[in-house]
Amino acid sequence: MTMIERTDKGPGLHRRANRQRGEVEAMIDGERRILCLTLGALAELETAFGVADLSELAAYFAGGRLKAQDLVRVIGAGLRGGGNLFPDEEVADMNVEGGVAACARIATELLEAAFTDGMTDGAQGNPIPRP
């Protein structure tokens, strides 16, 4: 297991999530955390999912069928992108307020923030993916 230095005084503890920057807020292990899929976090996900580029990564998630391990990877990358340095092994054991449904919501919010610009299709209110 790769050791990553944990910081309990990360940026997520002193400020609120900024949706304009793609940040999401969640209660994880009893603490309010800021998550964000930064460019580095997206590169990490490209590698983890074995895809060639962001288009393939977006297509993978557009299928709408996520495994538990997918949620761990997305939430882990989001935590690290938000300054919370936890390896996926620790993320898998964390308690997320709201359970699995909340994990799915967090991952969905992170992905929507990364792959949409806030525009919707109007009729259904579904996000329109960035080109």
C-alpha cells in the first residue's frame, strides 16, 4: 500500500464548496469534506479506468452503471482533488452520511461538475455534456 500523508487541516475544513469551481461538499467519516475533480484527479481516473482520454472517461460514466469500486475511485479522486489526501483503500472503509445512495449522489455531482458547464437540455433539466 502506498503511504499518503493525511492532512486534517486541509482546505475543506475552513471554507464552503464553490460550485463554480466544480467543488462538492459531503459528510464523510463525520467531517465536512470538500471534493473536486481537478485536472490531476481526472488524469488519475483516466489511468484507473484504463481509458485513452477524457472523452472515453465521459462515455464510460455516461452509461450510468457504476460499480462500488467505481464510486470509491471517483470519491477518492474527488477527495484528493479537494485537498483530502486519502488512498482509495481508506476511502473504501469510510462512512458516508446517507450510505450508498449518498455515495452515488456525490460521484454523480462530481462527474456532472467535471463534464458539464451547468447548461441543461431544457425539457428534462438534464446536463448537456461538454464537447
